[in-house]
Amino acid sequence: MAKNGINIRTGGTVCALRKEQGMSQEELAFGAGLDVSTIGRIERGEISPALETLTVLSEALDVDVVTLLRAETDDGSEKAEARRIFELLLRKTDAQTLKMVSRFLQQLLEQTADKKSRKHGK
């Protein structure tokens, strides 16, 4: 099958999530019950994984299937990186830490809004 944009983006997302979690292709393959060669072909965008394959990959990576399919067109963008960090934070952090991070981000947003208001003389 020829590479297409969706396969490449989905494969890139699988690869990025796997690396974020410190997993090798072998470990992901074992966790998902797939061949290592299949993981490599998916990550390179050479094949379009079936829904069943996406499901076992999402379970092994501890993400929703939608996360695997919702790849940014620019994988290196700041928004895409922030989204990956937030998704990892949501999956791996306890409720108390999430509250603390939420308060910090709220304060940061308020400070940013205040600076913009002062800059524009409002």
C-alpha cells in the first residue's frame, strides 16, 4: 500500500507516543500483541492499520483511539507539542497534581491577559 498523509501522521503519532513512554518497538508490539515488523510499518506510514489494530495500540499506549487519529498536520508545532504534554499529564497524574497545574495555568492566563491589556492601554 502506498504511503498517504493519514497513514504517515497516524504512524508518527504512534511513534511519538511510544517514545514519550520510553517504550521500544518490541515492547509496544508485545503489549499490543502485534509483530514488531507491523509496528515498524505503521510508524513509517506504510500501512493503514485496521480499527482492531488501532484499538490494541491505543490500549498498549494508554490513550484513546481518537488520540492516534487526531494527529496534527505539523507534528512539530508548538500546539501539537502542548497537546501531547497535556494528554500525557491527564493520563499519568493524580487529581491533586492536576488541580495544582490547573491553578497555575489559570494564573498564567490571567497574567498574560493583564499584560496584553496594559500593553494596549485598556
